[in-house]
Amino acid sequence: MATIAEKPVIMDETSIHPPQRLLFGPGPSQVHPRVYQALAQPIVGHLDAYFFQISSDIQRMLRKVFGTTNDLTFVISATGSGGMETAISNFVTPGMKVVSFANGFFCDRQSEMARRQGAELVRFEKPWGEVFGDEEAAEFIRREKPKVVMYVQAETSAGAFQRGEAICKAAHEVGALVIADCVTSLGAMPVEVDRTGIDIAYSCTQKGLSCPPGLSPITVSPRAAEWLKARETPNRSWYFDLKLIADYLTVSHRYHHTASATMFYGLHEALTLIEEEGLENRWRRHQQAHLQFVKQVEGLGLEMLVTPQHRIWNLNTPKVPQGVDDAKVRATLLNDHGIEIAGGFGQLAGKIFRIGVMGPLATKEHVDEFVKAFGAALRGAGYKS
């Protein structure tokens, strides 16, 4: 495993020497050497013309990855949770009826943020790992008639992918806006904001985009932009006020906050790599790596939590075999092979492994090497297939 080609660029003269890891967890994902090189370039100011050129390039490339023509497409200077807070704080107001499709940890986080905005929250709940059918989702929305609908497209806590066409169609029928969490899917699976009908989508940089954490891409549809323009009460959050951020990044370039040119460089390079590979080719590579992974872990005798048609390609959730201590398996992988994976939490604590196969690691060769080490760690924990 130590011979992997996509090792980070290590600077000789530095006071820190972090261990080299193979990031097969749910995020952060492995970073391409070119992204590390971009991060090492000289800083310019957050009001520099070069910074805004980089930002403009990022907006163009993000539209392609999101699958949208939305003018309001840019990045928030925050992690994915900051993107979530931006989406909810701008489009949820006190007393507003909000529907949440809840089938995982990050759906619950959406709900908590909506509650803190004073929303009248109504949840449609399912066990983690399950998804919502088209008819039941549409019926729920038509019955509740909310102003905002929230769902997670790719639920990182369970590995389930929720299709959103029926949700968006029903929401628009009752005049609601749709907020979708695309944190894990963006850059590795089709997000297709416009085709799906999503009004506000947000993501992060450290999963499917294979960039370090720190920025949150967001896109806002024209109908949502009109709603925001007409909003009479100010956002309770100054920092996450989309009107102010959009003005800074896309209109006047007046100072709003000190954006990190370094992080913008890294995202620019990560998106350039996607553009060079071809977005559809990248999707296909992740899908093929996922199928290879599933075939091999099932060959070890493990079962997957999520049904085949609803699995996230780049975040796999095999069940922990009976009698196996998942923490011991994870510790063996980390200590003996330098491989990071994650366990389940919440409803799925001790029940699943969460294994990311994304970015530079989404290849047959890396899957083969991982499963070999994974199988050894399972057997070391007492597993007998």
C-alpha cells in the first residue's frame, strides 16, 4: 500500500511531520499531488484581481459539476456544515413550515438548524440506510404543504442515495423551495441540480471533489434567488448572509470576509483535474470502483447495508460481521497499513463500516489493495468467512 502513486507532496523543511495515510474513510478523501502544489502557491489578498479571477473560474467549473446554469453558484468560506447553515439560515424564517426527509445523521443536523431558525418542523422519518419512495414522498409534501423541503441526496452516515425528482416536483406544486445536501455526492456521482429541480444545493470540498476541507460550494436557482431578493427580514447570521457573500464574490467585490486564496487555489486545481478527466468519465470511474469494491467485500462474506439501486458509489457501508469488533478492525488498518476508514454512529454504531472509495483512490488497483488489507484485518479480529 505504501507504493501508492497519489502520495501527498512532502516539503523537506517544515516543523511538522504528519503520518502518511490512505484516506479510505467517508472524508476527508485522498488529495491529488497537483492540489497540494496549488495550495503551496503564493497568497494574494482577498480583494486582489487574481483572487476574483480564480473565484470566477471556480464558479464556471462548479456549474458543470453541479449540473446547473444558476448564476448564483460559488463557494462559502466554511466546511459543508457551514454550507448547510447558509442554505437554511437564508431560506428558513421563524414560523415557516419546513418538511424534513430524515433517514440519517445529516438529515437530523438539517432539522436542528431549521429548529434554531424558528421553523415549524415536520419530519418524515425512516431507519438509517433506507430511502423514500416517490409516491410516499410526494404524498407527504402535498399533505403538509410546507414552504421549504429539505433532504440529503447522499447520506454519509448510512451510504444511501436519495433520488429527488419526485420530492422536487411535489414541492414545486405546493410552492415550496427545495434544499438538498449534496456534500458526499458532488464530484463523484451525478448531482444534476437543474434536471432534478433542486432550488438550493450545497456541498463540501473534502469528499467527491478530493480537496482539503474548508470550503462549501453552493448553488441557488433563479426562483430561490427571487425569494431571497424579496425577503424582508435580514438573515440572523451576518457571516452566512447570501446577499452579502454574493455581492462580494460576484458583483461589487466589496469586502465581506477574508477569504482564503490558498483554499481557492486548491479547489481550482481539483476542479481542473475533474475537467481534464471529464465529468462523465469521473462518474464512471467511481461507479466501477464501487462495483468492484462490493463484489470483493461480498466475496469475503460481508453484506452491504443499502440495497444496490440506492447505494452511494463513493461511500460504501458493509455491515460489521457478527462477533467482530469494528474498532479493532479499524485500528489494525490504521496501525498496520496506514489506512483510515470509519465506523457507524447513531443508529448504526458498531453495525457498519463506512469506507470511502473516491478521488485518486477510486481505481481497481487501489480497491484490490484495500480489500486485501481489510480482509486481513477482519481475520485478525476473529472473522471467519
